[in-house]
Amino acid sequence: MIQHYFVYITCKDKNEAISIGRKLLEDRLAACVNLLHGMESMYHWNDEIETATEVVLLVKTTQSQLISVTDTVKKLHSYSTPCIAAIKVDHLNADYGTWLLDNLNTY
């Protein structure tokens, strides 16, 4: 059974999210990406608490694409330690699931 995933990625800005999202779509590693603007982040970095405005990139894909998605994001991302978190989808309506598969490289 094919397992669907949403991959949560934080990006430094809209341009970076668009660039990464477009590459994932062009390579058919993602069927759809969503950009969520204006997220405020707080995190530890170099023993300090930092804050930043980021853009969330939500990538819709399958388990078989996760390694390629991760590799592609790491190559294109400006952060030395980008957040790339795969979230297993327990339920997805059948029509959307079919559409998703039709728009991915499924080799």
C-alpha cells in the first residue's frame, strides 16, 4: 500500500520556498506544495535564543519519494541545518490520493 506524506520544511523567505518547491514539482518529487507566509520562529542557535520570520513549505508526496525530497531540499536550502519533517498521512480522500500519485515519479 502506498503511504502518503506531508513534508514540513521551514525556509528563510518566500523566494527560497518558491525555488525549492518549484524544483520538487519539476522533478515530480511532489504533486503539490503550499507556501505558508509569515511564520514567526523562535529557536536555539549558537547558545542564543533567536527569532526569525520564515515561510513554511508543505510538500505533498509519498514514502518512496522522501529520500529524494530530503536530498533535493538539502542541496538547495540556505540553512546548514534545515527542518525537513515528514508527517505520515493517516487518511486522505481517494480522489486526491489518486491525483497525487498521477503527478509523481513513481518508479
